[in-house]
Amino acid sequence: MDIQAYIESGILELYVAGALSEKENKEVYNLMLQYPEISQEVLDIESAVIKLTALVSPVKNNDKILQAIKAHLGLNGTDSKVISMPRYNWVTYTGWAASVILAMGLFWTVTQNKQLQSAIQISKTQQELLETQIANANNSLEEANTLISVLRDNNITKIPLAGQGNFATTYANVYWDKTNDRIYLDAQGLPEPPEGKVYQVWSLTLSPLTPTSLGTIDDFITDDNKIFEIENANASEAFGITLEPAGGSETPTMEFLYTLGVVNAS
């Protein structure tokens, strides 16, 4: 090991200043125990720091401070002699102090940079959330305008769906746009389906009774207005809604028929 190069690296000054990590402190301490030159160098640096401190401090117990430092380093039993810094000058220690200040400045800069990046990310997230809210509001307005036009269209057929059996208190309404082969289902009168279940909409012909699935309402819980646009190119004579397992069923489960409505022949 090149001891002189290690001494001139500046790491011992950082060790005295307490600017090293725990691992680095242990490495320096072990080298001090192994190499007397390094141990003496640390004592020289600490002695110089004490003398510099004495210039601006009324305390005159430098010897006691130095003895405390030696005791902390476990060097009380050695014959090491403290040298009064013959080869150190103000330029050396000014540079050492500047390196500590520089390290503190770099740490402050990194911290400020992280805080700035965090603030930018928060601002970006808030902007994206606002854009989503605006888009949702625009979609809701468009849906509302569409529904108003449907309700005012004389060519739209309204079919009330009444509650059935054990679900007599439920209800729904179908608005059938035959021109564009679609229906608008107002399902506000249906309760939220239990976990693992979905509502399934059926188009029915009555003679013979033939059900045709129009699909499941998978977003029933998350949809606020409970109005759903569904394609329907069938010659429907009635509409019904059943509660089915998630994914839907090939045929309706009649014991879970919630609502049913017949299309007015007139």
C-alpha cells in the first residue's frame, strides 16, 4: 500500500470532519491501527483543527481535548508524539474546509433536485387527472344530449320492464331505436349485482318463446347514470333482464328473471 498517496488523498481530513460513511470510517480506523504513519497523520490533523478552533474560542484546554481524542482512538498507550503541524499551512486547511462545504453543497443540490422532480411529477399527475375529469365531463354531456334526443324522437319506442316474482320492486325501461338497430336501457331500478354476478339483457320472441342474448352489463356498478346503449338488430317482441354468473349464460336463468316487458304491438 502506498501510504503517502493515501495520506495525500484527503480521506483522512474527511475522516476527522466526520464526512465519511460508517464503512469508510471503519476502513480508516483499521488502517490507523495497522500503520503508525496514518495514525500520526490523523493526530496531526486533529491537533491542527484544535489549534484553529482555539483562535476563535475562549477555551484553552487543548491538551485535554487532544488527550480525549487519543483515548477515543485507543492510542493512550503509544509513544506517538504530536507534531505542531510544521508542514501544514492555511492553504491546506482552507482547501480541506472547502471540500467539506462543497460536499454539503452537493448534498443540498441533490436534495433540492429530488424535491423539484417530485413536484414536477405531482403537477403532471394533477394535470392528467384534470384532463381525465374534463374528458369524462365531455362524455357525460354527450351522453346526456344523446339521451335527450332519444327521448324526444317520435320514432323511438319505449318499453317499460316490470319487476318479476321475488324481484317485484325492480324495474327498467328500454328505448328502442329501430332505425339504427339499438336500444337504450335505463337500468336505474335494478340493485347492484352481487359479487361474481352480472345482469344479462335478452331480446325475446314469443311464439315460440325464443331468447336472444344482447350481452351482459359488466360496468353496471361503475356506471353512474345506469343508462346503457346496446345493439339490437332482432325483431324483438319483448325484453327481459336476468342475473347470471360473470361472463353470461347461453340461456336465461328464469328463477333470476328480474324484469320483463312486452313490446306494444300498436
